[in-house]
Amino acid sequence: MAIVGAGLMGKWHAYYALQLKMTIVAIIDNKLSQAELLASQCSQAKAYDDFALFLQQKTADIVHICTPLDTHFSFAKLAINAGLHVIIEKPFATDINQTNELLELAKEKDVLVFPVHQFSNQLAVKKLLTTEPLGEILRFDFVTCSAGAEQIPLALINDEIANILPHPLSLFKTFKPEIRLGDIDWHGHNSSFGEYIFNAIQDGILLSIYIGMSSRPTRCELHIFGTKAKATLNLFHGYVIIEKGATTRFQKIVQPFKYGVQLLYIATKNLIRRLLQQENAYPGLKDLLAVSYADIRNSKDATDIHEIISDVAQARENIIGQFTSFTKTQRRADK
């Protein structure tokens, strides 16, 4: 396998790929010194600054694309045409047209493509999917307060928001695969600089996405409200807290104490698990890669994953379509 992009995400992809006993034969980056540095940590890897030259060697069957978004399409198209399976950092491509073109090409060339939606592969998410303790789901509430915008100029704020959107959208799709996110009428609001909320209602479920670039402290959570319980997924750390209980006076009294004890126990247990498994960052990424490699070995049918990729891309594009008015609001607030 090979990794394109020797920056932050390329390093973590290499870290987890090596844990999974994969052989990394190439690191490609337009800065050769950076590729050489990461390649030096992979015993059999050779460094390249030319992707086309790497493809000519025909030494890999899987490529990870961990480069800026505007390069995803060109790298992925070259790789697919060369017969390589592709794992692409989110967002999958710049827009829905590029996304669908890559999916059609992958189908034609009989290769698999995977988006890096690592939150959906966290153990806590899998736990909720198998235990189903919440009853009928009434509401999804995704909340992230990001530190990523502190050094970003105003003109690029919307790009950062657009890069975050696949996270909540893929999670909604994981819990409710029957929902067509791309067909939903999303309503967005920009209250102040870097503060966004997007809401929709589908099949009786309220879907809410809050992305804050100025609010603190930093966090990334998914709150799921059901008729029997509420789940809080801490996506930065990869654990879930489930709150059950009848609507009694006693439950109202003990709720904060019960929650505090549960939080301490689960967070501690999760930290120990991550230390033992050497999951030092990006919970869910290692599991996503393991599933992707297994699907490639087993030649899994790509129909479901293609539907998820396309639906998330369409919903993302529909939400991005509201950004023009948001930018005007931000500029007025800045004056």
C-alpha cells in the first residue's frame, strides 16, 4: 500500500496501517524531504514527489489519499485508472459531480473506494448500533466547537465548515441508513462570526448540526435522544454515556450525580483501553482502516458504500449552497 500526503493525516494513516501489519511501499508528497521523513519510519517504503512515477512502478494495490481537498479528485482518478483501491480523507471530493464520477469509474474498474468517516467506526458507535437501548430515536444533535479556525482568514472559514460537514452527515447515515440526506431541505443560520447551525426534519426525526469556530471549550459530540434513553457520544475520545430513567422526582434529583460517576468511570476505562491499544489519536480511524482492508480482501460489494458516499456528498453540497449569504453576514459583523 501507499500513502499520498506526508502531512498530519498521512502520518496517522501510516501509524495505524503499520499497527494493522500492512506493508507500506511508498510515501508520496510534493515535498520530497517530507515524504522521505515519513518513509524513514516505514521499513520498506520509498519516497516519491511524483505520483505518476509511483504509479508506473506498480508496487501497491491500495493507496491512501491524505492531501488537500482540491487534489482528491485528480489523485483518486489516476489511482482508480491504475487499478488501485482508494481510501480518501474526507471530504471525498470537491462536489457531487466529482464524487459521482469517481464512483462510476471505481465501478467500471472494479476497485473499492472508501471515505474516511472514522467517527462512524468508533467502538462507542458500534455499541449503540448493536444494543439499541434508546427506543425510538427522536433527535440527533451534533455539536462541535473547533479550534481549527483560530488562524484561518475570513475567506477560508466556509471551507473549514464544509470540511467538517461529512462528520455529522455520515453519523446520521450510520444510525439511519434509510434516510436520504441529499433529499432533505436543510435550514441554516449564521448567528455571528464562525457560528453555524443547520436543521432539518426527516421521518419524524430532528437533525441538528452546530459548528462553532469561536465558542469554547473545544468539543465534538453527538447527542441522540430516544423515547427510552439519551446517548452522548464523545467523538474526540471515542466513548458513549447512556442516560436511562423514568420521569420521576427521584431521577431528577440523582441525575447529575449519577451522570458524574458514570462519566468518570467510562472516561477512565476508555482512556485505559486506548492506551493499551495504542490508539493515540483519531478514535475510529484504525477500525475504519481495518474494515476497509478486510472489504478489499473479501471483494465486498460496493453498492452500500457508494450510496453513503454519494448521499453525504449531495447533502454537503446542499448545505454549502447557503454559504454565500453567510459570508455576507460575517462581513457585516466584521465592520
